[in-house]
Amino acid sequence: MQLWGYFPFFIGASPKNITLKIDYISGKKIRVAFSKPWLADEADVDSYLGELKKALMKEIEAGKRIQV
């Protein structure tokens, strides 16, 4: 796995002395863009889970880790 493109924050002078700075975020702070105030059927659950996955992946792609 190539670390140079995946982790944007490096502290240290050489590749031998790399310390990764990883940001952590609480899962409770992630906002899910969902238009309904409640889930009423299986289609609603599927839609919500799709939006939740998008929100989680956005944070992970930004180099963050999510505490669940």
C-alpha cells in the first residue's frame, strides 16, 4: 500500500522516521443527508444505509478514523 498519497500528514524528516497524524471523529458527529424524519419500510432503511455509507466513506477518504 502506498502511504504517500493516502495519508496527507507526515511528521518527520525521512521515510525511515515517519509518524502518521491520524484524525479521529466520533460516529455521532457524522451528519447523514436523509430527507425523511423516520424510517417506515425496507426501502427507507436501504436509502438511509446508502446515505450513511456515503457520509462514512467521505470521512475515511479524508484520512479520518471513525469511532463507533
